[in-house]
Amino acid sequence: MRTIAQVSVQDIFDVSTGVGLPCTVQNCGDMIYRSTLDLELRRELKPLLTRQGGVILGSILTFFSITPGAIPGYVEYYVVAPIVDRMRKKRTLKDFTLGKKLGEGGFGVVYFAIENETGDEFVLKRADDYGEAEVWMNRRMQIACGQACAPYVGSWEGEPKKKGAYPPLWLAWKYEGGRTLFDFLKDKDFPYNLEPYLFTDDDAYPRNLEIGSERASATIRAIMSQCLDLLVQTHGTGIVHRDLKPENLVFDENTRKFKLIDFGGSADLRFGVNYVPKQFIFDPRYAAPEQYIMSTQTPEAPFPPIALALSPVLWQLNLPDRFDMYSLGILYLQLCFKGFRTDAGLQKLRKELTANNESLSAWRRANEKNIRDNEGWEILDANDQAGWEFARLLTKKIPRRRPPAIMAKLDRFMTRRPSLLKVFDRLIPFPAGGENELNADGTPQYDSFVSWLLFRVVRSGTDSSGGFTEAQLRVFEEDGNPENLADAKQFLGMVASEELLKYGISKAGRTIADRDKKVEKVKNTNMPVKNNSDADADNDVDVKPSKGGLFKKLFSKN
């Protein structure tokens, strides 16, 4: 038997030779011995993903996931679409009995039809042109966002009209309703005629309101909300409609929702289908000023896998979805004003906007007295001009200044939010003076602390006697387009006062000297001088204001 001393000596010997210790501690260099140990014990186990690798992988995934979504595109193109096409029932014209003609356009004719076998109702379209593009768009929409369009069921080639002619394509959708937004617009009771369709019987609002601008605004807001939902889904899958108008919004009475139709002129920028750089397809009454959805220098789309990989870059560089947002802005004005619901009225609006350099504010200054539609103006000016600001945003001349559909849904008009100033007014009340009472410096007294504070901030800037802040000057540089010094003074006065109006200050008095109020003949006749303009100009021309007395005398004391 070993003594305790012998055991202790053996233990010390084992420790000294590294028995039971990892080779990283022992550092014995015995590779055979090291190879018999677990990697984790040897401290040689490498992490599955390093920090640098995680950053790179995350960046790649983010890039391929942003609009229009390359990763979803690969899955759809190589996996989902082939399965859906294989499962879709094959139909021909012989399977249907054609009914009445629902509509006719430059690219085809639409019919109501009954399927012989089932008796179900369908809509058939004979596409004489752009049929292949419409088939592609409907297949894509049905997979990616089927709730945004009519249920597409298939297509087939028809018989040519004459011998040797190109055979037309027939497309079929399930029938979900025959009335479009245009049909509702033609009714003299619009927008009240849509209330039973958009609001359920249990909804007290807006039926509990009296007939007027507030009640009409509720229905218009509901229509715009649905339109924005459609564009969020459509743009999210990389498709730009390019022909958004009331005629292409069909109402589904089952879901109480509008849906998009007529994708023959649409462009699929995820795959580059139906997009030609120097070709534009649109209705000139609703088309954006830029006409093209992307730069004309953009090359034609390559093979689909490559087009998918490049689509996020091209989308972020060109923002083609802003084209549809402008069309939505024109549609919004149609909803507000009765005079724009006719073809002649709409064409007149577009001509006037073109004459005013696509500035909605300049158009209003020039035409407000001629448009005697009090309800329309009240809808736009309610809630501190929330509706007016919404219209201005949608119809900006420069595409990048228009909001995307998902951001437009958060606009103050859509959410019915009060202006930020009114929120603070409720928290911090301020004694109001009489309507004609002035402060010591000659400025009018306001009904809240925040109103007074904002007015002082705007007046405190480049000149001690009442100049402009840097933000106000930037607005002038971006939106101003004066032809001479006198016009510049007038315009800057409008900018300051209208900025206050936008925040809810309705008592913003202007103190331009009388000699500055005289209308002078200038080259730009589209920008008349007024003492009470309704919005700042939207012209997108960069102009540098001259120095000297331009700002110094702008708000001179009476």
C-alpha cells in the first residue's frame, strides 16, 4: 500500500506533466495529444459568425429587402409563380357567355361574362395592345398583393380580327362590382352617396354630422386612405401603376374597398417589365410633370436575376413611386372640388397649373376668386389648412419632395391630428387681447403663449427690426421665383405670414409699406401680388435673394 506521502508526490508529478490540463495551458507541443481533446477544451472553437461578418450579412439582407424587395422577388419568380401557374385552371373564350360591354378604351374592350360550367360572374377584357404587360402585372399582383386588385383568374390567346393580324389576348377576373370611383363622382350627391358603402350601419360618424365640409371631408379621407393602402401594396412589390385615376378604381361591395384595375400601362421595376427608358404611358390629365418615372439615362432592364439584384439601387435613385403620388394629388383635388369632376374642368386645372409653373400655391392665388366652391375650400382649409398642405405635398413639382404612400398615410389630414401649435395652446393658455390691440412693437396680440412665441421666432432672424430665420430664407431660396426686387419683397412677406398660418396663427398681420403693396408689372404674370395669399409658392427654382434693404424694410412699421 502507498502511503499518503507517495500519493501526494504522484499528484504533484501529474500536475507538473500536464495530466488533465488542456494543451493551451500545458503548451507541450504534442499535436497527437492535442488532437484527442475537444475543440472547446482546446479553446480553438471558432464562432459561427464574427461581428464583422454579421455586419456584412445584415447589410446585404437589408439591401435586398428594401423596396422593391429583391429577396421576395427571387422567391416569387423561382418558387411561388411556377406553382401558382401550374395550379391555375385553364380557360378559353368558349367557357364563357359574353354579356354587355362594360367599357372600351384605346387598348381593349371589357365585357361582363358568365362562366358556362359554374354560372359564376366574370369580367373579360380583350387586350388589343399591351396585353402581355397586363398579364404579367396581374400575375404579380395576385401573388404579391391580391387584395389590391381584382381577382385575376387567367388569360388566353383569342382569334385575330382579320387574317394575318396579331391575335388579341383575353384576360379574366372574377366580377366583384361594376361601379368605379368615376361613377360615384358623376353623381351630384358625391361624396355623400358613398357613405352607405364606406361606413357600416353601426358607424355613427360621419352620419351624425350636418351636411357640409366636415362631413364631406370624412368620406374623402376614407377614399384617400384606401387609395394610399393600394399604393403602399403596389409600390411595395415594385410596380408603378402610371394610370391612377377614378376610372381605374373599382369598388368591391363585398369588402367595401376600392381596388386597382387596368395595369396595361404599369411598369414592374422589380423585374424591369414594361419599362422603356424614353417611353411614357399615361393619361395627361393625371400625369406628373416629369412624365418619366425614371431618368431617361437609365438602361433597359437586363435578364431578370440581374434586374432583381439592381432594382433596390434604381428605385432609391429615381423614386418612381412619386409619379403615382402626383396622380393621387390631382384625384384628391377632384374629390374636393365639383368643378374638377368633369373632363373640361380637369383639363382646365392642368393648364392653369402648367401656366403657374406647377405651383399649387401660385395657382390658388391666381384662381381662388374664380372657383366659387366654398365647400371645397373649407375642406382644404379646415384644421389649420391640413387638407391644403396635404394637396401641396402630393403635387410638388420635384418628385423627391412628394411623400411616399406609407408616409402620406401619416399626414395630419389623414390622421385628423390638430396642428402642433393647437396642442400646446391647450396646455399653455395665454391671455388674448382685442382683435385690434397691438403689442408695444406694433405686432398683433395672440391668443396663446406658443402663438406669440412662434411669431417672435419667425421675426427674429437676420435683422433686428424683424427679419427672417435661416429656415425662412431657405424656403425662399427653394421655392421663390421673383422677377425683380419689388416682387421679392412681396413674396417674402407671404412666406413669413403663411408659415404662421400653417401653424394656426390666423391673426398674422402684414406691415409691408404701402408703396410695396402696389402691383408692378413684372415678367412673371402667374404670380400676382396679394395681401392675403393662402400658401407659400411651390416653384422649384433656386434663386439667391439680393442683399441690402430687401429684408430690412420688409416688415417696416406703419
